[in-house]
Amino acid sequence: MSKTIFEMIINKDIPSLKIYEDDEYIAFLDVNPKQKGHTLLVPKIKQKNILEESKKVKESILEVAIMISKILKKKLNATGIKIIINNGKSSGQIVFHTHFHLIPYYDKKVKPINNEEVLNKILN
Ligand code: AMP
């Protein structure tokens, strides 16, 4: 079976702007951000979506999503954050490898998004 784009990122076959990684998860900036700091949190073991996920991932992914969301909020001075999971084509899922969208929101208008600059802000 062909690899998903996220498996290629996990395997480092293609680059990503990574903000977090541990044994089970990777998080990187979305190439097509809806907002400044739009991040994808992805389990390293591929399942099609959250409905198919292992008990282990179901029990830990929200904890990781919240931890990263707090970092994004703090580092980017966001005032809110949306956590979205699309499951199935008709719901808007394009990449069939479980992922959470972590999308920061701001009270003030923010400058046009440059993902490299955003990465710098998050990591420093
Ligand atoms: P979904 O519609 O929930 O499947 O979302 C898939 C997301 O993956 C979209 O927001 C895309 O912009 C994002 N995406 C696709 N390819 C890449 C990539 N190479 N690096 C980062 N994000 C990606």
C-alpha cells in the first residue's frame, strides 16, 4: 500500500516544519494554514482516522493535543484555539492518516502568515 504524506514526513522522506516529536507522535505546521500557527498532530502508527484508532492513541492523544495547544497559545499570543478532527471524505478528510488540527485564533488581526517565522516563534 502506498504511504500517506504524513508517513513520508514521519520517515523524513519529505521535510516538515516540526514543532514536536516523541516516540508516538509528531506535530508540524500545516502547509496550507487556516490561521497563524495551524498545526497538525499525527500519531506515528498509521490508522485511517480516529474512529479506527488504537486504545493507546485514544487514551493519550488529547493530552498531547492540549499540551501543544497551550504552547501554541502562549508562544503566538493566541486568545483561542480550535481542535478539529475530520473523519471520512465527506467530512473534509483529505489525508487518511489520523490527525488533529490545532488552529490558534487571535483577537487582533495578524500579519500574513509565514510558516518559517511562526516556527521560529514557537521554538524560541
Ligand atoms: P484533512 O482535510 O483533515 O485531511 O487535513 C489534511 C491537512 O494536511 C490539510 O490541512 C493540508 O493542508 C495538510 N497537509 C497536506 N500535506 C501536507 C504537508 N506535506 N505538510 C503539512 N501539511 C500538509
